[in-house]
Amino acid sequence: MREDPRHLLDSTDALVANDPADMLGLVEGAAGQWRQAVEEVDSFSAPRSWRGKRRVVLSGMGGSAIAGDLAATYLSRRWPVSLSVIRDYTLPAWVDEETLFLALSYSGNTEETLSAWKEAGKRDLERAVITTGGTLGVEAEKAGVPHLTLPAGYPPRAALPSCLVTLLKLLSGVGAESESSPGGDKTSSEMEEAAEVLEGLRDEYGREKEVIENPAKELALWLGTAWTVIYAPDYPLGPVALRWRGQIGENGKRVASGHMLPEMNHNEIVGWEVQGEIYPVTRVLLLEDSDQGSRLDLRIDTTAVLLERAGAPLRRLSTRGEGLLARMISLVALGDYTSVYLAVGWKVDPTPVEKIDYLKLKLAEAAT
């Protein structure tokens, strides 16, 4: 008879046994990692030539790229510089001398990012790098390219606080300075609020709180082994939903899917019509922002009604905090905690990513 996940989540011994590399500890340490990153990047000074850039193209994959997605969404309605995230080997044709190329790879060995990095060099673009080292770090040093170093020793997905804070600091040197730019006073105050929110959520979602008073543990139990479908407003929670899907995959070892609103209302909502027998074994999460606007409020309310009528078990999860950055990070944190509890509550080690390692090995073998 399999052990009760509720017991496993509330047992200190079970948490240690099922999470030997302490992924939960890394999630609980997000606020400390965030604050440390703020201190370490404070002295960075960007080249003056970056002030004339109108675009930034960020090359990254996985846990590194999601930092770019979060930054792009956070800055999109306040910063007049375009930030695009490229998850590919090559760069788009529109990248030109007014574009700063930024390679963000935690390991420094990401195949796709290294390919884009080399192409950017051949196209004589101004380049910048964020990494712990690896091949990318060596080549950036050799080329004399400005680069910021991340703290080593984390699984890449657990280094999101460092990646995001470091990225925002680097971007503060791009375009004209203003209060709303990445280095402005507004960003600084919102970064402090985000750290405070992470500290508060550590007390609420951390291992010491039992299921009965821990929303993240309780949510993991509710999701269980069902297929998770995540819907969210594209702005500002599109990258947050993508982070949830990635964390449920890497930490929870489960597949999750999703779509963005309002686009989902123009196609996928009709899909909840014929396959009624599978809907009870599905769990739907509707992510909401506390400041998303009345039209999205109405869309999400109506979407929830339609999903419930179809027989889909549904939870609505909202952001915390005042500033946009804190609000986004608050739901990222809930997803991070929940994904780890999804693993350890079912006796799965959240840290190894064997299928990713296998793919990298096969690609490396094919390249030799």
C-alpha cells in the first residue's frame, strides 16, 4: 500500500529522504539568493555605447530563458527598449547594429546559446554575457565582452533569482535612463518588495508549515497525479505560467500544458466539450493578477464558469504584492514550492533531470 502523500509532506524525515539534494531548501532560499544578487551586481558599469541601443535580443534556454521572459514582460509597458527572447540556434534577420546581443546561459555550455553567440560575433554585434563560466565564460573573457558572473552550484532552474536580478542590472545600462528603466528608482523599490514577498512566502509555504495550513502543500495534494492545465493572462502572467509548466516537468516529473488568455478564449475553450470522461482526471489552474483589469476579470470569470460546466476541477490562484515584479514573483514562488511537493509527496527525487542529460549526451555524441 503506497504511503499517504499528506504524511510524506509533513514528515521531516520523509522530506529529507525523498529530496536528498535539497531542492526544497533552494526554493526556500530564494529571498536570500535574490538579496545576494542585488549586492553582487551593484558595481557593474555598462559601456556607454549601450545607451543608443533600441533592442536587446536574449539567447537562452530553459531556466535561463525564463528570466528573460519575466524581464521582458515586466519592462514591456514602461521601457522603450524592445527585449526579445530567442530559444534557437540562430538569430532573426532583424537583429542589427542597434541591437545588443545577450547570451544568458547558467552553465555556459548551452548548445543553442553558444551557436547564437558565435553568429552574433560573425555579424559584428555588440555582445554581453551572463553565466557561471563554461565555454561561454571563457570565450567572453577572450573576446573582452562585458559579462556578469552568476553564483555556481545550483541546478539552473533553481538559480532564477540570481539570473533575473543580474539581468535587470545589466539591462539598466541599455537605452536612456529614467525612473522606470531597469536601473531606475521604481525598479529598485520593486526589487526590494519582491525580496520581502519571497521572505513572507517562505514562512507560509516552507516545510515547517503542515498541509492543513500550507497552501503549496495542499495544492500539490489536490493536483496529485492528474494532468495539470494552466491558463493565465498573457500579460503579465504568460512567463509565470511557462515557469509553472517547466517546474512541474523538471521538479514534479509530470507533464503540464496550458494556454494564454485572451487567445485561449478564441479557440481552446471550445475544446472542453467532447472528452468529458477525461476532465475529472484533469486539474485546471487559472492564474490571475490582482491588477489585470476589468475586461480580463470578466474573461477569467466567464472562462471559469465554462470550465466548471464541462466538469473540470478548477482552482484560481492570484498574485500577491503591490508592484508588478513582486506580483509576478509571488506566483512563481507558489509554483516552485508546489512542484517540489508534487515530487516528494510521491517519493520522487525532484533534482535529477535524466532525460535532459540523455538528450545532451546524444547531441554531444552526434557532434563528434
